[in-house]
Amino acid sequence: MAQRYEIRFSGAGGQGLITAGIILAEAASINEGKHAVQSQSYGPEARGGASKSEVIISDEPIDYPKATIVDACLAMTQESADKYANGIKSGGVLLIDSDFVKNVPAGDFRVVKIPIMRTAKDDVGREIVANVVALGAMIALTDVVSREAGEKAVLAKVPEAFLELNKKAYSIGFEKVKEALEG
Amino acid sequence: MAKKVALLQGNSACAYGALYAGCNFFGGYPITPSTEVAEVLSVELPKVGGKFIQMEDEIAAMASVIGAALAGQKALTATSGPGVSLKQELIGYACIAEVPCVIINVMRGGPSTGMPTGPGQSDVQQAKWGTHGDHPVIALVPSSVQEIFSETVRAFNLAEKYRMPVQVLYDEIVGHMRERIEFPEPGELEVINRTEPTVSPEDYKPFDPSFGDVPPLAAFGTDYRFHVTGLNKAADGFPTTKANLVDDEQRRQIRKVDGNQPDIELNEEYLTEDAEVIIFAYGSTARSARYAVNELRKEGVKVGLFRPITLWPFPEKRVAELAKQAKAIVVPELNLGQMILEVERVAKGTCDIVGINRVDGEPINPGQIIAQVKEVK
């Protein structure tokens, strides 16, 4: 992966997608020694409504820190899909929460549908870890960092009392994508 | 042993850089997009015995920094354009009273409240001319998280070495993005402290030019007692209107920077050697420019990047040389054309100079620079 790889996490403000972006950037830059830059929507646009976090990963130093053409995009809500699921590369991938994104943005990219919030609530047990489910899913989908590097970064970020919960969330998110891709 | 690494926001790197440099006082008033500098220092300074004070406004914050610095501390404030505007009178005071201190300006748009959450580079001339009167100016413009750390250290060093306020300016993009940083080990980066007097308290004169252009500075609260004023002053610190003393004092202060430019100046050049087009860019804009250079080089375009890291004093000599070498210089800026005026001044008409300007809160993307370079080449 010599070239830059661009990932965008989008959803509603408060869903933890900025944290998901930071964890991915830590997985890449701290655990795998790659170059990574994370940035996020900021200010009025980050409060309520749609929010986004972008991560650029490369083997080379990263100059321009913002997205140019997105390789992989996550949209947790319809509003975020409408606002941020654009500029996706031809042959790229869009992961949506299939319970919330009904009107799927059209384009020359693959769409993977998973009920992310429902998975967090029913399979993991807490809706609050939907961002970690989504992170596991995005890593499985993009292979941009190893499964282990991602998990290590998740566990380094969360309080001790929630280690198992987040580990489970990450793992289930990862497996859901593998199933979706095989199915 | 492997170095400590972290994924850090630019503003956090500034705070840790300040701590590395020995900063032990922060006086500030939170303002977007600089607030994280204060946030981190409010947690970290007490751990090292330092003081963090949130003042009632930006003016008081600057006053507290001057007071702390005169009491022997290494003092910092961090703000954005509106705060820097408020601080100008006291920045002038720090200049004339020769008070070492560091001012961080995380730039957003303007004037006035402008667009608090958007990036800008429209305070770069303010850094030079913001406060009235002739005075020396040092301003640094880092463009990465690692560089914010190291340039904050260098800002303290220059402030201490030349006994004057030093400004560090970076835009919201660099301030808020997160990148991997390697923390330098203690001793790895040079840390300079001010020269203290060796004469007895009775013989001490705070502005005595016989010690050179940078007279030693004693700390209030020690045995040394001295007078500080915003008026032009004689060697003993008391006001004077004697023409020769006023003239000598003002010229000495300017000489601190003009006479030491090689020590203060820091630039990065990328593929400028054979370049027919030079991009002059700083801060986040230089990152877009470097991306553009790489893309254009793939197409065989002879283009290079000149990136000032010290913006003031302006790198006159090198820019003049590049202007003679190049057909054109392209100057992208997140303002309506500020540093381009300096490039034009020193180029003296020896090449074409074209600006790319953006003030809509969005970054200048590499595509804009690529298109402009192709047009001028």
C-alpha cells in the first residue's frame, strides 16, 4: 500500500465516529508504523446533524491532509449518506447501516449493507459501541490495517471496565462484513 | 529504547513542545481554534510545578505572560486572530521592554469574529505590523504536528536568546489534525534559557548595551530590582528623551533580529534545484503544494517548493535568488494576498508572481495549485 488510502466515517454527531477515525489512525500509525492523518468536521456542523471523520493512510509521508477521492466510506444515517457519501472512488466501497440508510447513494462503487446499530444493540448488548462495530466492519472491508492492529488500538483507547464489551463489538463488526462478503 | 510515539493533534503537540522547552507559565483565554493548547496545559503544567491561569480576557492573559516572564518564568499564551488583535498593545510593550515570551496564534478567518471554525492564514502580516512602532519580529509557521512541537521549542529558544516576544502561527487545519509524533528525548532538542546578569544587583542595568545587543535579564523577586516601562528608556530602564539614547535603543532592538537572521531563518526546499516554477507556501497550504509538486513532477514539470518555517524575518536573500532562477513564483495563501507582497518586494520584477487565494473556510487543494502552475509555466 504505497499509495494513499482514504477512509471517511460519517454519521450523526455523538455516534462516536470521530473516535472511530482516531482509533483507526492509531492502529495504522502507532501499531503498524504507517503514516496516517486524521481530521474531522468541526464547529457548528459537528453538533447534531451529520458528522464526519477522515483518515488517510499511506506508506509514504502524507502531504495534503484532507480527502481527495475516498476509497472507503461509512454512512450510519441517511443524512450523513446524503451529505458525505460522495467523492467515492470508482471501484471504492460504501458501508451503510441498512436500517437507517434507505435511499442508497448511487455511484460506481460497491455498497455493503449491515444493520450496525441493531447489531450493537442485539448482538453486542449496547448501542453505544456501534462505532466500534462499524470500525471492525470497515477494517474487515478495507484490510487497511490488520485485524490485530485494529483490536489493539481499540483496547488501548477504552476504559478497563469496557474492554470485553468493545472487544466483542469489534469482533462482531469484523465478522459481519466477512459474512456479508461471502454471502 | 524506542522513542515514545503518539497520535496527536497539532494543538496538543504545541502544549507538549512548550513543556519540553521548559514552559512553566500559561496565561490565556480560550478561543477557537486554539483552545486545546490551554486544555492540555491546564492538565500538564500543575504536574511539573507550573502555573496555569485562565484570565478574564485576552488582554489580561498577555499581561500575565509579561509579568510571569519578568519574574523569570518561561511564559506562553495561545489564542487566535481576535485574541491577537486584543493583545497588540501589550505585544508592543513586550517588544520595547524586551520581555521573552511566546504567543501562539492558531489562525482562523477574519476580520473580527470572522469564521471561528474555519482555517485562515490572514494574520501573517499582522504578526509583523500588528503593534505600532518599529520593533523586531520573529514569527514561525510550522506545517505538521511534529513541526508544531519542534517550532514551539524553537520559539522559546529564540525568545530567550534574543529577549523578545516570538509568535508561532499555524492554521486551524494543522492545529486540529492528528498525526503521529515522536517525542524527542530530553537533551535531543536544544533548550536555551535567557542570559542572567553576572554583575551585582547594585551595578545591574536591565538594558545595558555594553553587554551586546541582548542585555542580560534579571528576574523580579530576586535581589535584582529594576524599572520596566513602555517609554523609550536608558540603560537603567528609566525613561529618556535624549535623542542619541532613543535612537541607539531602537536600532539595537531591530539589530537583534536583522543582525542574526542566519540564526533565526529556517526554510525547507523541495526539488527547487532545477525548478522553473517555484511555489512559495507555508503552513497547511505548503502540504497541498508539496502534493502538487509530486504530481506535476510525474508529468515532467520542473516545479519546486520553497517553504519558509521562519516567516519573519522574511527570507529575502533566498527568495530573491529563486526569483532570478525561476520563470514564475506561485504563492497560494488562505488570505487575499499577504505574503505575496513580500515575494514581489524582494523579487524586484525578475519573474512572474501569481497568487492563489482562498478565504471561504476551505483549504487550497492540490488541484488548484496544479492548474495554476500549468498556466504560468
